[in-house]
Amino acid sequence: MPGDIDNIVKPILDALGGHIYLDDRQVQRVVVQKFEPEGIFPFAAPTPTLEAALRGTKPVLYVRLSDDPFEELS
């Protein structure tokens, strides 16, 4: 996926507004990481939908939402 990572994130946050949250001012934390197609990130227990997406055509966008600001990232 070409482009600077910050330019990729903004449209995603805007698209979630009104559906997941009322306003993007509610977003407290954004963690973003870009993976190259040949690098496979190991998910501990992917859902069948995510597993199929990871095996399919790239690029893949994975969005995970949480309301725990102290959640550990792994």
C-alpha cells in the first residue's frame, strides 16, 4: 500500500466516525503499523474472516477497536 502511514490512517478514522464513534475527538489512542506483503504478522487466534483475508489478495486492512486505554500491545 503506497503512501505515508499517517495519510492512510486519516481516511479510515473519518470513515469510522458516525458509525463506531460520534466524532473522532473521542479517539484517545491510535496505534498503527504497516507491514510489507511478504512479512506475515502472527495473530494468536485470528477469526476465520481475518485468516481468509490474510491468505487472500494484498493489501489487507486490519482494524481493531478497544475501549481499554491501558491494554497491552502484543
